[in-house]
Amino acid sequence: MTYNKLRIVTTSWDDGDIRDLRIAELLASHQMSGTFYVPVEPFNGNPALSHDDLRSLNRNGFEIGGHGIAHEIMSEIPLKNVEQVVSGCKATLEDILGSRVRMFCYPRGRYTPQVIEALKSAGYEGARTVRLLATENKYCRYNLPTSIQVYPHTRTEYLRNIARARSAGTLYDYVARLGFEDGWVGLGKTLFDRFLEDGGIWHLWGHSWEIDQLGLWDELAEMLDYVHGREDVLYLNNGDLLQYLATNSN
């Protein structure tokens, strides 16, 4: 089959856990890239990536993005604190890395229009949400959705996610075409197959600590085996994805 539509695969990984290094090894072995969203302080008391780890990931082609100082829920703190958190997170990570931090991920996906303005003022170029089941390539750069999470969500959880995104089209699509797949891997493969046919963006994300706790490493490897190395597909981190779309938009 000949594809003539834009197709980009991207991945992202939240919370800065030390087990992110295993994610990076898996991605590298599949010639894939990704963005690691890191809070300045260790998340939930878990062992965290060291400064040397962050610099090593960055040197090896992975992107480091902001995830707050202490994983603050952006929609639940005063705007003054939001501004301090997003700017402080960016400055701290840039000092560690010696390079620019372009992206932010909203902890728990919560944000407001005022949070977006704070990100813009701090110099972030985009931000990722936790919206699922998306493969389109047109959206606000501060509202970057995802396609599939490495997590065994129930059908009810998928429906709630769709409802929060207020996406009637995605709701119809899920019920009519996607809602009866066997597990997250099956759903991810179905979304990927449709992405190959229609074009767009296929975005995989997760938490390495959660993958470890739930024993999902083999399933993650199966998913990466399925999507890597395809012809006419670009494999980019989140920041490079947004930059590519900005410079190649019609």
C-alpha cells in the first residue's frame, strides 16, 4: 500500500521515575523517540531519575519536558502559584540539561485557559494532556492529545475520558468501531492500523512505575514491535512533532 498522508508516531512518559531508563532502552532498541515529563521533586516518593540520567537521556536524543515542581495539579492552585511552578520547573530543568525545555505535561491532565497563558509566558512551546483515542493532527499546541496509554483501562474509563474531552466524534467512533477490542494492546493496534490508512498522529504514553507494578513490560514490547520501523512514518518526540507540524502546515 502506498501512503501519501502525514503519519507521525510519538511517545511520552510521565513522572521521572528511575524505571524510565528501561523505557528509553526499549525505545532505542526499536529506533523510536520519546519525551520524558519530569517533575523537579521525586514523584510520590519513588526513586527518581538523577541529574546525570536526565542529561544522558537528553544526549541520546530523548526530550525532557516539564511536569511541575512537585506534580502540582495546575487547575487546583492559585494562578500566582501556577506561574511560579511552570517557570521554576522550566528554569531548573534547563539548568540541569544545559538546553531548552520546550514542552510541559499537565499533571493528571488538569488545566485551565489561564494555565495555558502561564505556559506561553514562561516560554513553553506546547503541552500534553491525557485525552485518549486521538489520531488527528489538528489541535491547539497546548492541548496535545494522546492515542493510547499503557494501562488496562475499562470501557467505562475510556468513555469518561471521551466525555471530559467533549468529543462527540470520538465517542461515536469508540462505540461504533473501537469499543470491543481486547485490552489496551488490541485497541492500540486498531488505532495504529487506522492511522496508517488515514494519516495523522499516533501517540503512546504511560508511567514506567505503573507499567512495572502491573507487569506490562511484555505488552509494551509487543506494542512497540507492532508500530516501529514502518515506511512513510516519522518517529518524533513531542517537541519535534509540534515543530514539524508548524513548519510543514499548509
